[in-house]
Amino acid sequence: MTKPHIVASSRVQPATAPVQKSRPNIFAPAPGAGRGPARAAHRRVHGWRYDPQPYRLEFLDRWAALIQHLFVTREDVASGFGVTFQTACNWWDGLNRPSGDKVALAAITWPDDFARFMGEGAQ
């Protein structure tokens, strides 16, 4: 059996112009939709009332306070939510956020405490 003979070429192929493979968009974007200055202007004009960023920053502290209020130990948190001990420690210390299903479980299981710790003006 013989080895295949590979021939290398040092010729450089000229670049070709890119070919558009999708159809062009025939619809103009709606005013204020999409990214960029138009979207920011839309927000300013319509005065969006809810900005999630401040709540997002407070959520870790609120969640940790709720967890510490509901459970005595970190082991109780792990067994109560069905998570690992390390995850329970991270929640207890306010290092990580839970997934949505765990937040929903807390809201359904302890609605009054959840509303007190997570509601507007909590803490």
C-alpha cells in the first residue's frame, strides 16, 4: 500500500464578496423598537415606571434574609429546597441567586413571609 501524495500550493485565492443568503427585511422597524437611540428615546418618552436593576441588586440580600428567617440551619435549607449543602450555604451567605422554580416554591409555600421580605419597601 502506498501513501497518498499531498501537493501543497502557495497560491493565494482572491477574496470574494460575501453573498447574502437570507431575504432582505422589507418591513421597517417600529418606532422605539430594537436597540440604539430610538429605544432609549421610547423609554424616556413613555416613562417606564419599573427599572429592575435596583431590585436585582437587592435580591441577594432579601433572599438571604428570607432563608435565614425561614430555616434554622443551612442543612434545613438544603433539605427544604432539595439543593446541595453548598448551594444552601451560598444562599445563606447571599452569594448566589436561586433559580426561578425555587423562588416560586418559596412564594407558594410561605406567601406571607415571602411578601414581607421580597415586597416593595422590604427591610
